[in-house]
Amino acid sequence: MKKLLSGAALAASFAATSALAADDVKLQLQWVTQAQFAGYYVALDKGFYSDEDLNVTVLPGGPDIAPPQVLAGGGADVMLNWMPSALAAREKGLPVVNIAQPFKTSGLMLTCWKDTGITSPQDFKGKTIGVWFFGNEYPFLSWMSQEGISTDGGEDGVTVLKQGFNVDPLLQRQADCISTMTYNEYGQVLDAGVSPDELVTFKYEEQGVATLEDGIYALEENLQDPAFVDKMTRFVRASMKGWKYAEEHPDEAAEIVLDNDASGAQTEAHQKRMMGEIAKLTAGSNGALDPADFDRTVATLLGGGSDPVITKKPEGAWTHVITDAALK
């Protein structure tokens, strides 16, 4: 019996040592658990991270969580962020670097009531438009600047309504247009009983003012550490494997997201629809940032009128070091 116990103890000790050998990675999401982040949950569920000897913890976000602050405070190794927010943080002194870009296309758009007579951006004049802030307003401000439309209200300008992360301003007719994501709030409008025929939408991607969304960012100083670079290479490789699996198996990916939703707030129908739309945004990306997409984002941010997001083109704000190694 003692020999058996000793053998069991040795096995347990070996297992514990093996578990400790895996490298820990903490990923800070920019919002709550939902299909927007399916690739990471799929990589967890399918063992893609463990295959790379990684022990990944996915930290959900929320309205009171600022990923750059979490990263700066050491609460995460990497964060997900929209590039406007990340570049603004970098210019203010937080040296974040884009190490991978799973999202190729922007899902941001304005959704308007058709009966307002809006058919083009110039028709926004004299209208009230709901805009998300906390860094999400910058593409809109740049767009209006390029259109020559004031955001100070009046007949020749737009009245900007600081929109919460819901669709109430449109449904309650407090705004003529609101900010929506193709994969989330637009569906919420339809779920409220509104027909697509009653709406007109303007995708930022199609207006030439789209900025990159949901990139993976790390601190510049950590990228000087070869061990960290190696860990991030494995993390990105496994994450992209998760994303491509999610694209090919959207319903299964949505179910995996639901299994990870500790809040229980998400529904199957909503997550499956979201995953279907998210797959359109990650399609075409192997994880490597396209420099042309970066340049377009920077041009959009620099064109924000009197209050630009950034004042000069960033240097060193992205790297292919991780993805070059991960894609070998």
C-alpha cells in the first residue's frame, strides 16, 4: 500500500510540475464575454493554448474596465483594444504595441431611421446622432471633419448625443442615428421589432474612415524580453488557430462562448448571430497587421479636426516580430 501511495504521490508531483511548466498568459478583453472574442475561448476549449504549453486566463471587460490601465498596472500580459484608443494611450505615454491584428474589417456603423430622409452623410446636417465615447468617438469626429460638418449642432451641423452601450436613443426617437456594431447593436434594433426596411446604415469601412478594431497589444518594454516574445508567439499562433476554427464552425464557437459566460446574460440566438457577423470581420486576416490598414487608421485619426486623437504619426506602434514567428 505504501508503495502504491508513493507511486501516486510521485505521479501527482509530476503532474503538478508539468502544470507549473506551462507559461501563464493573462488576456484582458475590452468588453464582456461574447462572440466578439470567440477565437480566444475556442483556443481555450480546443486545447490550442495548452498545445503551445500556455496557461491562458481570459479576463472579461466591462463599462468600468479600461484595458490600457489594466495592462499598465501589470494586471494583464496582453490586451485587446481598438487602435484609436491604443494610439491615444501611446501618445500619452503608455508604450503599447500592436503585436497581432485578428480583425481585418471594421464592424462599426451608424444606423438611422429611413423616415428622417437621410440618404447620405451630408443629410446628417441638422440631425441628432448617437456616438459612443471613451475613445470610440474619434472615427466619427474624423468622418464629420472630412465631410465638413460641424459637431456643434445647428442646422449645418450635427448634434452629438453621448450614447450609452444600448439602442434606446434610436428606439425612443431621441436620436435620428445611433452607433451600432454589425455584430451586436444592429441586431438589438431588429430584435426590438424594427424592420431592416425602416433603417438605413452607413458602414465606416465603406465611408473610408474605418479604424482597426480588436488588435492584440503588449507593452513595448516586455517585447525586449526574448522569453516574453516566445510566449507571445505561441499565444498568437494558438489564438489565430482558434479564430480560424471559429470562422469555420460559427455555431459551435457561439456555444463555446456561452459555456464561458459566467454572467449568464447572453442568449444562444444572439451569440450565434453575432458569431456569424464576427466571422466576416476576421476573414482575410492571418493575424499579421496590414501596414496599409495602419496608415489608413492613422490618417483617419489625424484628420479629426480641431481635436485630433493623435497629433503625429506614431513610430514603433506595431511589430511583425510576433506574427512572423507565429506564422512560420
